[in-house]
Amino acid sequence: MKRNPTDNIEKPKLPKSLPRFLTKDEMKNILSTIDWISWRTNFERNRNKAIIATFLFTGIRHQELLNLRNDDVDISGGNIFVKNGKGSKDRLIPIQNQLLPILKSYVQSKKAFKNPSVWFFHSSKSEKQLGQKDIRAMCKKISKSSKVYFTPHMLRHTFGRLSVENNINIFGIQQIMGHSDIKTTQRYLSVSLKALKDEYAKVEFL
């Protein structure tokens, strides 16, 4: 069998696509839509709003959110403790001011359960932990009503982009989002620069 002379040639690395994210208007639309959608219980409404807001305002990963226990969310101290995140690493995420009242409303709703769950986000019917399938179904319902397509990962990307736009230190963003490599975090700088380029395209200096 003849040997291909190109076998030892290193293939060029394809550039990673820029993260997809939501605009501020889309974020507001999603959060307000949750308030008027028909949910089975008030607990479910408060829980679902808290889930979406936690994705948006902390940049937490899908499974990390599902694995949160009650003692991981310190509302009085203003921190969320992620245990065994990606790479088996722990980290603290500060609770942003806009997220705080949403979490407080949800915690108040949890008190209606006679047998409290150990999980911070749990089923509306029992103390069982939610699964990724539950989150996907919830996002699909909200997307359909709000007419804004999104996934938990897009909400995470939105957090990263808005953090950069609000001049949060890039190493601080890396720590909060749990990136092992700063290059992953720097993708949000590229997104921000692209938005800046679009704005400059509208400007006439002369």
C-alpha cells in the first residue's frame, strides 16, 4: 500500500466560531415571559425564573446548576458555591444584585414543601433533583412563548459577553465561569470587538 506523502503534514486548525448570545432586550423578554406563562404552580413559576436568571447572571454550567444543593447557595452571604465543577474544581460565584430578589422569591416558595429537598432546584412534585431533560423542556416552552430561541449554553455565553462589556476583569470572568484556559474567556473579547466594529460601521467622522 502506497504511503500518502501528506500524512505527516500538520492539518491547519479551524478557527472556533464565536459564541452565540442574547441581546439585553431578548433577556428582558425571556424573564418577563416567564411571569405570564401558564405554569402548574406558583412554585414552578418562581423556580423556572430563578433557573433562567441564575444561568444569565452567573454564567454557571448546565449540570453545575442542577447539582446545587441548598447549602451551596448562600443568599445572606451573596455567594453560590460550585462543588466539583468541570475539571473537578470548586469555585465561588458572587450573586449579582438583579439575581438576589429572584432567588429570595424562589426560596420563599420552597417553604411550601413539607419534606424539603436537599437540592436547591428540584421537581415541583417531589424533592427529586431536576435533570437536563427537564431544563431543556422548560427552555423550549419559554422560547416558544417569547419567540426567542435560546439554550442554557447561550445564556452562559451571554453572561460572558456582558461581563466583558461591563469591563469586568478578564481573569475575574475566567474564575467565575470556571475556565481552565484564559483563551476560552478571551473569546468574549472577540465578540465584544465585533460588536464595536459594527457600531463603528455606522459612524461618519467627516
